[in-house]
Amino acid sequence: MKHLFFTLLFLSSLCINSQEFPDLSLNDLEGNSVSVKELANSDDIKIFSFWATWCVPCINELDAIADVSEDWQDETNVELIAISTDDARTKKRVMPLVNGKGWEYQILLDDNQDLKRALNISVLPYVVVVKNGEIIHTRTGYTPGSEEELYEVVKEHAKK
């Protein structure tokens, strides 16, 4: 039974990783509509980090990546897009938090959680790594040091 569970888990992760990125538009902090499909359709790797203002591990992860993102960009040209899943009640906290943290990521608002639903995301933080419109890696949760594992994935796929 245990082997069957892990086999199914592995096969489901393969299906997720071969999934095409959804064709949806989200608003940025200025209210401009941005097509996430167009962002994802690039030879450069894009990291979509799903987070919320109430999610402490999400904020810790984005802080950790902010500390090393300039080096990551220099070496691999990777771009991080932070997708806030805050709803109508909490989205007013997004801009003050982003400004206070000094994050220079592109921030998009998924306040109706359409993209979150399209990707079947149930737990935050959730990271999706995309290249040429195809999802090549996903990860749920954050522990200190996870950003280094994420960078290894980015470096591996940047060479291809």
C-alpha cells in the first residue's frame, strides 16, 4: 500500500510538471492587467511564488530570495514573480508590506484566486518554475534553505 501511494504521488508530480501554464490575466499593484501566460512564455526561467500577507513562511521565503535574487539573475537571468493570493478583505495589506520589505519583484494580485484554482494550489507558499510556458518544477511550503534547493533547479534548467 505504501509503495502504491508513493508511486501515485510520483506520477501525479510528473503530470503537474508537464502542465502548460494557464492563460489568465492578473492585475499588478498599479491596476494594469498582465497576462501570466505571456510572462511564462519565455526562454528565461520564471519563478511564480504564490503567497499571502497572512502567511509567515511565504514572507520568509520571499525575504530569503530577495537576499540572493540579484546573484540569481546575474547567473541565470531568472525572474521571480510574486503572486499575492490575498482576497478582497486582505489585499489592501499587500502594497504596504511590499513597500516595507523593499521587494523588487513583479507583484501580481490573484484576489479572485483564479490562477491559484487553475493550478490546483491548496497550500501556501507554493512555487511554480516555468520555462517556455511549461511548468518544470513545483514546491509547496518553505523551510530555511529551501531557496538554495530552488536555485539548483533553476541552474539545472537554465543550461537546457
